[in-house]
Amino acid sequence: MFKPRNAETIGNVISRLWIFIFFTLVYRDIHEMAVASTIEDILVGTYEGNPVTDAGLVAGGVVMIILLATYVLTPILKPNLARRLNLFTPPIAVVGVFYLIPNDPDDFVLATATAVALLTIFIISLFWQTEQSMSQVNEVRHGV
């Protein structure tokens, strides 16, 4: 179902999906900043009824750095490490995407697109056959 043309390009495909997710999140933030009520809420110290704190802003920045690091590391790490990284990161990222439930239709569409891309990354990584996983399968089959 989610099979790239050859095994060598899986890291590049996943990396492109990460950049799609990053741009979607940035576009969602820019889109919200264009609304005057959003800026007023942030100046007051809240966003959609939740307090805006320094810790929350730092946590959001750390998550974005993790997403960008995953984008950069996926094509350059060994396939087994890249596979593990891409199995670990999407579940955490999807929690961040839906931490604040989207209340506008456009936010819901962007959050859904992000969630679908994260699910696609997870599924591709789940079925990613690395050399190490292939050798483990062969050991089980041959009883070595």
C-alpha cells in the first residue's frame, strides 16, 4: 500500500513527509496570527482559553526542533536507526497537533492533513525492511 519505488528511497520519502508536516504547522500558525482576536488573546496571556506561558512556548519550540531534527536525520542515519526514530516521533507529534482541539474548519483541515501525514510516516516506518530486520526474519525462518 505505502511502498516507495525502492528501499533506498524510503528515508527520502519520509523526510519529504516531515517537511510537509513542518510547513503545514507553520502555515497554521501564520494563518492564526493574521486574525486580530488571536493577537489580542496572546497579549492578554491566553490562547483559546489556555494560558500562554514561557514553559508552553519552550515546549512548543522543543517539539518543532525535534520535528526538524527528524527531517534532517532520517535520510542520513543508518536505516535501522531512522526506522526507530520514525516509529517513535509520529505518536508524540500527533499528541501535539491535537493538544488544543481545532475549533475552526481550516484548523481542523490542517490538523487532519498533519495527522494523515504522521500516520503515513508511521506505517511506512512500520513496514520498512532494513538489513537488520531482514536478517532477523531470515534467522527465524531458518532456525539459526
